[in-house]
Amino acid sequence: MTRRIGAIAFNTFREAVRDRVLYNIVFFVLLLVASAPLLGKISAGVQRVLLVNLSLSAISIFGVIISIFVGISLVSKEIERRTLYPVLSRPVGRGEFILGKYMGLAATLIVNTVAMSVGFYLAMFIMMRQFTGADANILIAVYFLLLEFLVVIGLALLFSSFSTPLLSAIFALSMFVAGTFAADLREFARMAHGPQRWLASSISYLIPNLASLNVITRVSHDQFISAALVGYNSLYAMLYSAVTVCGAILIFSRKDLK
């Protein structure tokens, strides 16, 4: 089973890196990151803060774009091209197919994020001429971005397992936007009363808590990121991703592909 999942994941990764959209996005982000030192010179004394915020925000935005718009096409594209049927005619389960697709896109996002991060650190070195201990703290923010991408990929696969690509993109994007305000929604739930409090609480725990994964501003100002937060975010992202992928597998396993 592991070999079959690995084969599907590798094929998905190979197809994704061949996609010109991915190359254009990565090139654009690297170009944006490389130009950040020039922008930083406009505001004296805040070059590093501007560079970190601009670069990590760009990595986040384009990583989410890849996660959603490539993630929703992983299954639908195979069905439209009718390449899914030869795969499933072999001893490959539908669950293995979904899991392989998830792992393949996750690997693609990891490679892209690493490439963007290398470009970011290169731009920082050009601007600062040296690295400090605080720069290593930025890696935590990059790791949290990867966790965010894993969650979004799971959501994209979940929605694409039962909906059209257009609706899947809308649903996944809506969940991402709502997840960035999860903390505000939970605060509103604590302040509300009656049915509104129950409804707000239910929604706040249903949507992904992406606000906890956003530490870009904190690392740009060299604020401490606790090990407890790293552990919590890691466990939360893994569990949430597992639930969405399991949901996608369950729905896709019962889907009529005729």
C-alpha cells in the first residue's frame, strides 16, 4: 500500500512542478522578495521588518493560491481526462488515490516554500550583510506557513470530492478567510448569549484556526515564539488535515464515477 501511495504522490508532484502556473508564481515571489531590499530603503530603520512582512506574506498568499486552485483540480482533472479509471482498475483503492494526491501536492508546496525561503534569506543577506540569531526565529513562521498549506490542501480535497471545481474553490477560499478570523469569532462567541453563542462557538471550532498559525508580525519584531505554541499548532494542523482527508476519502469512496 505504501508503494502505491508513494507512486501516486510522486506522479502528482511531477505533474504539479510541470505546471507553468506554479513556475510563474514562484518566479514572481522570488522577484518580489529580491526587490524587497530596495523597498526597505524607502523607510530608514525598518528595512528588516518590511522585508520579513513582505516576503512571508507573499509566501503565504501564493502558497494558499497553489493549495486551493491546484488542490481542487487534483481529482476533477483526473476524471475529466479519464485517467482515473486506468489507475483505479489496478489494485489501487480510492483512499490510496486521495492520500497519494494529498501527499504529492504537499511535497510540491514544501519544495516551493523552501525555494521561496531561500530567496528570502538571500535578499536578507544582501540587505543586512549578515545573519543574526533572530533570523532563525523566522523559520518557525515558515514552518507554520507549511502547516497552513497542509490544512488548506485538505480542505480543497474535501470540497472537490463532492462539488464542482468552481464551488470547491469558493468553499475552500471562504474557509481560509474565515479561519484567519477564527480568534475573533471565538471571542464573539464568548461575548454572545443564547443560540447565538452556541452557533458562533460551533462555527469557530468547525473552521480551521489559521489565526494561530500567523506569526509573521511577531517574528518580524523578534518576539518570542514558545515551544508550546509550536507543539499546539503542529498537533492541531495534523489532526485537522487528517479529518479533512479522511472526509474526502469517505465521500470519494462512495462517489459514482460513471
